[in-house]
Amino acid sequence: MNTEKTIISLGGSLIVPNGEIDVLFLRQFNLFIRKQLSDKNRQFFIVVGGGTLARHYRDAGRKILKHELTKDDLDWLGIHATRLNAHLIRTIFRDKAHPFIIKHYEIIRKVKEPIVVASGWKPGWSTDYCAVLLAQDYGAKNVINLSVIDRAYTKDPKKNRRAKPIDRISWKNFRKIVGNQWRPGMNAPFDPIASKLAEKLKLRVTILNGRNFDNLKKFLNKEKFVGTVIE
């Protein structure tokens, strides 16, 4: 039986929502993934974001220094935050995980472990792009984007009352919403650079609320779920 490869872009806002590590979420995520491994023949690639940890470092750099930080400096602060978060995730799954965090995507490793943890790579995009690269490298057709929202919206619902939730959308129309440029710390449902590559590769990306494990289980079991499908 072939192993089903599941790529997860795990938003750092789930791990470090307000400057402190969400231990309860990580316990639930740990149990959920382990249950999936015992019940299904799956291999999980978990790409870990930086969340508020990354933003704290970027904000501190801006406040302390009199000169403007470059985009590369801002991105590197975020990238190292993803690597710290990724190491925590790998530690949680150390008995099941590949021993090395994937952080250099020009190297395709032969991985047999049921869990593979990855982090940010280099400036110019978010970990969403790294998730798309893993899908390309390891032959997956789907990427799950876990964050703190139930769905993507036509506009930012915090700023625009006319924003409408999206159940399904084409890459062409989704890219009209997120644009074509990446900015360090950008808050988009799915990174515009990642979106461009995902469209080229004809990947399906599904945006789900990472705290709703019942809903995530329904999605993995191909049952009716709440989320946004981009394809």
C-alpha cells in the first residue's frame, strides 16, 4: 500500500499566538497526528511558521535601530523564528520524526519516517512557499494550510464588513485577492509567491482552522468540512 503524503503548512500563530507557547494546542496536535498515524497509512510533512515570535523580533529590531531594517533582515528574523518553532515540533515527535529539520530546499532528502518537519528557507516568501516546494519535491498534490481562521475571505473581515467567506476559489481569482508581492510579516491567507507556484503546479490548497481537530479529521477522511479550497 502506498503511503499518502500529507503536507501541512502549520501557522506559527497556532504555536505562539500571543508571545507565549500554546502548550494545550501542541498537546492536542500531538495526539491528533499520532492518532492519524496509527489509523491511516500517512506520512506527514509539517512546515512550521514563525507566528508572533517572528513579529516580536521584527518589531524589536525596528524599535531599537534608528535606521530601516532591510527586507532581507526582517525575513531572516522571521526565518530563524520558524526554525525555533520547527525544532520544538520535531522534539515533540522525536520518536516518529526524521532526525533533521528540512531547511535547505535545494536538497531533496530520502525520508522514510512518518513525520518530517520543515522550517523557513531564505528571504522572499513565507513557509507557505516551502510547503509548496515540498509538495513538488515529494509528489504530493494537496497542501493543508492550518491557521487561526475558518476560511479565507474576499477582503480582510477585520477591516471590511462586506468581506465574504470563500468556500472554493480558483488560483486566478485568489491571486487577485492576495496580489503578487511578498512583504516580511505579511498577513495573507496564503503567501502570494507560494500561490503563484501552486497555480503553476496545479496543486490544491485547503485553508482550515488548525484548532478545530474534528473538522481537520473530516477533511482528511474526505467528509464534509468547513474551509476554503483553492485550485
